[in-house]
Amino acid sequence: MPVAEYHLAWWRRWLARPVIRIVLRLIFYTLARVKITGNENVPLRRPYIAVINHVSLFEAPFVGAFWPEQLEALGASDVWERPGQNILARLWGGIPVHRGDYDRVAVDGVLSALRGGSPLLIAPEGGRSHAPGLRQAKPGVSYIAEQSGVPVIPVAIVGTTDDFWQKASTGKRPQLQMHIGKPIQLPPAEGKGAGRRESRQRNADLVMRVIAGLLPEDYRGFYAENAILPGATSND
């Protein structure tokens, strides 16, 4: 069945998002010491999947503010209902997903956005961890990459812990870091049934291992033993 064309309202692209990005940058620069590396790894004006670790509610606004171009975002549907967060979500737009179930509407929206040339932001751990250590990724990111054929950009976020606001609001100006890795073209999923699901899980784990290598050791969590450090390969 064909996927419906993804449509982004003009006022979001040309008005709401640029204003939000400026305001968020000013807020983050005021509250924190911001460090961004790897912008040169972003293939601008092409579709790709930017994959991040997800500790708290601060990652998406941080990435949205400082990413070199606008991103479409896949986020939990309840964000659109939470007081405060729902204002930002509705102004920015995005693709809500119902966690815990296979959400065909969300998958169709994601694939439509990518096939239309828009880059996508996704956090494959399945929700906020509330602790720095990585949790094992869900395999959905592999399915999306497989169906769209686009590369994956590993992105490591440091400093967005649940206590960030407490530190920032008392003038401590904690450091926020975003480290963007080189694009990864995931290998095709192999096999059928359970074998194919295992292949997709390996691909999702591969992306997270690269993210782990961009993170400090205390952030690596599930992937601490097999993180892929910058300059290494998945076979190392």
C-alpha cells in the first residue's frame, strides 16, 4: 500500500521553527556551556536518520536548536498532551508514535517524510532512561533505515540529565555536549521471521555501539563492553 505524502505546514517551516531555534539557542547559551562537534558529518539537504541517546526531556529541544538544519521528529504521543511540552511539540510539529504497539500511522509518516527528502530525529531506546547509561535500542530504527534506504547519523548527547534544570537555574552553567558521528549505511536485514528480527536488532545495536563510543564511559550503559570508538570499525 502506498505511503501518503508527508506535509509540513508552511508556517512551521518558515516561521515557527526558525523562531523556536533562535529562542532555544539563546536559552541554552544562557543556562549552559554548549559544545558541538561533528557538524561536518551531516549530509545537508538529504534525508537521513539522526539517532540520539535519550536521558531526559532536554535532548530533543537541544538537538532541534543546534542541528545544522531542521529535523522532523518522531516522539511519544503523550508529549503532545503534557502541559508545557505540548506547546513546543505543536508549534514545531512532528510525528507522534504510540509506544508499546506497532504504530502503522507513525511508521507511514516517518517513511513519507524521509522519502520526501526530510531528515528525521529518533531516539531508539523506547523512552527516557532518566540515567546516563544507554539502554538497549529497539529494532524499529533498523526497519525504518531498511525501508527508506537512508543513512543513519549517530549522535551522542552529554549533560541533559534530569538535574540539568536544577543546576542551570542556580547559575552553575553545566556543560551540554552534542557529538555527531559519521553516517552509517546499515547492512540489509537478513533471513525471515525471528532471524530477520535478530538481524534488525544487530543493526540497531551497531548504531548504539557507535553512539556509545562517542559518549563518556559512564554514559555507555548496556553497550559499555562493545562500544565502537571513533576511528574503529564494527569488526574491531
